[in-house]
Amino acid sequence: MLDDQRLHQELLGRPGSRSALNTPALVLDLDALERNIAAMAQFARARGVALRPHAKTHKSVEIARRQLAAGAIGLCCAKLGEAEALAAGGIDAILLTSPVVTPQAIARLARLNERLRELIAVVDHADNAAALAAALSGKPLQVLIDIDPGIRRTGVPTPEAALALHRAITAQPGLKFRGVQYYCGLQQHVPGYAERRSAIAERTDYLRSLIALLREHGAAIEIVSGSGTGTHRIDLELGVFTELQAGSYVFMDKQYLDCDLADAPEPPFETSLAVDARVVSANHPALVTIDSGYKSLSTDGGVAVVQRGAPAETMFMFMGDEHAALIGPDIAARLRPGDAVSLTVPHCDPTVNLYDFYHVVKGDTLVDLWPVSARGRAR
């Protein structure tokens, strides 16, 4: 029995049991999660675009099942290990959004391809296409050309390179070309809607020209996959993508809450994820210490913000591996050792990867413990 189960199994179904959690704990509001899943599914469906959510956000078989039940056509995974974890949980349609290149990883990919109903891989180099094809012994592998949107992380850098790679793919009988992938990661967190739309429109013009060149030379492009939580509405308006890879909408971390996602006063999705913490020291009038530091929260997206348990204007400051400070006027008079606070996480993907389980709640009652199925599966 893992630690979260040992500590919290007996709390399941007990009214008010959220307050008895050992902290820090990763807490998931089930009702808000399900509303978010339904909202994105309905949004895509109403516009005739498929939804293939990115599981790198949640790394959870349970959440993936709910997304499929709501109408998703499959899941995306960033790493092969994530895909293997989801496949072990019965998820049978997966798009791998990062290239798989080493001999040992390609051998695993070939085995996974035989198991799944649908596996799609991305390629951005002719040598990789040849290596993938050489490892296959039966079922062809479906592939997308990964296109660099300007990040210079992965993807072919020019339309001409995309055309050359298409020729290399179609020359391999073990590969089946399906289309292209295009993820504009830099633009997802531009705070203002108008500025973000302008940036995405420029990048979409580039994508259109690249697709036009491929089609001019006979490429049968069935899939144009990409987008994200930050640009999903803009991308659907611009009308190039056939499917969306958005992931963080299920949780809504601080990075996305700081953005105007819908050109509206309120975000289109709810905050469903929190890290619950407790005050461990309250000896200074304007500062209390909580038990959640670098080991409990990601640090790449700024700092956490108070969701409940302390005034909304309370400032958060990391104070090391195990601790953080909540700072505000007379806060030590409001909060005492043992008091609970809930935090909205800065960046959900790496924060989730710090935990073994989601503590699933309805209201203030713990109703389930869901494993973070693909935690640490970065290989």
C-alpha cells in the first residue's frame, strides 16, 4: 500500500474529510474537473473539430477515461513512458508528440504500436523516419511531420524541409503519413487576448503556406494537430487545425488564470486543482510558514496563490524545499499552527509530477484516490 493510501484510505466518504488530509496533498475537485472536461468537449464538438487532449498535464488513466467518455478521440503523450502507462490502463488511442529516436526507445515504440488500436508518432528528421521503419515488423506506424513554430525545440524548420521529409516518409513502406503537428508553445501564455490572437494569426499564416506546399506536391494531409489551452478558441476561429491537443484546461493553473483565454471577464474553465497545505509556524505578525515548498509545487510558473484559507491578497514566497511563507498584515493573528490553506499551483504539469495520487473531493469530502499513473515516466 502506497503512502497516500495508507494515510487516507480510511477517510474516503467521511463528510469533511478533506480537512483531515496529511499535507501537502494534491487535491482535485471532481465536480469542477468534470465541468471542465464537458465544456472543452462541447466547444470542440460544436465547431466540428476533434479533441485529443494532452495527458502530459494530468498523467492519469482515470482522467483520460473521462475525457474519452466525453468525446475525445484519443490522448496525447509527451513521452513514450507516459504512453506506456496509459496503455497499461486501457487507453488505446495515443499520439506521441515528441520524437522517439534511440534504438531502445524505438523498439518499445514498435511493441506499443502492435498493442494499440491507434498509435501516431511524430518525426522531424529523415534519419528518424528510416530508423522507425526499420524497427517495424508488422503493423505500419502512423506518423505526423512535426513542424517548428519558431521555438527551435523540435520540428522541421522550413516548408522545404517538410517537403523533403514527406518524401522520405512516403518512401518507407512501414510508415503511414497522416499529416502534421504544430504547437505554438510560446504564444499560449501571452496574457492579453488581442495580442495573443495577433501572434497566433501570424504563425497560422506560416502553417497555411507550409500545408499548401505539401498538398501542391501530393501530400494527403488528414490530420493537422496542435493548439493548446491558451489558444484553443483562436485556433478554431482561424480554422486550420483538425484536432486540438489542449491539456491544462482540466485544471487551470495560475499561468492560465493570468491570461484572458476567451476575451471575456471570466475564464471559460474552473480551477479544479489545488495543493492543500498547513501552517507550521506563526511567530511573526506579518508572516506564517506553511509545509509546502519546492518539493510540493513547481517553480517554473511563478509562485502559488491562495485559493482558500487565507485572505486572497496574501503573498506567497518559497522558503526552501519543505516550506513557504504566507505574508500579509496581521496574518499570524488570523492563522495558527495546524490551520489549512489551499493553493492554486503555478504550473500544473510539473506540480502533478511531484505526487503519487490525486485526492479527489466532492465539496469537502474525500471520495477517491486516483494514482498519477504516469508520474516520473519521462523516458
